[in-house]
Amino acid sequence: MSTGIRWYKLDVDGRTPVLTDEPSIDNRTVAKTKIGDVVISTVFLGLDHRMGGGGPPIVFETMVFGGKLDQSQGRYSTWDDAVDGHAHWVRLVKDSI
């Protein structure tokens, strides 16, 4: 099992992570929502945050900035999971207000 850093870029469809030899500068915003002073941001990271563990790469992340859930996060392997995760965090933030 490799423990090296694994970089990804989004394929031509703009949603599918594919392994690459170098960091992608084409990081993409999946979704961004502002509720009052709270921002929920979901992005493509480009770096596999599984860090050598087994399973699919974890290359998307949702973070909450501000409010009661400040710095809360979720990480995902697919674009669709990231979209669903973003919606989940938006609901949680709304419920926390």
C-alpha cells in the first residue's frame, strides 16, 4: 500500500477526480452558501486526504465558517457526495440559528 501523496484533478466532465502527477491549480468550488454571517463552502481539494489509507480518494471538503458550527467539516470522495454533504451542512447551520 502506497503512503505517498496522491494528487487529483477533475476530468473533462469537471466532476470526476482522476489521479495526476502534480498538484492541480484548477481547484473548483462545488457550492457556497451564505446564511447571515455564516458561510458554508464546499470545494474540490485536489489532494487525497485519506493519506494512504485504503478506499477511494477523499478529495472534496465542506467547511463552515462562523456561527455555532464554525470550523465544522465533512469530506467526500465524489462530486455528488460533496453536493449532498453541502446540503446537509446548510440544513445543520439553519437548524443551529
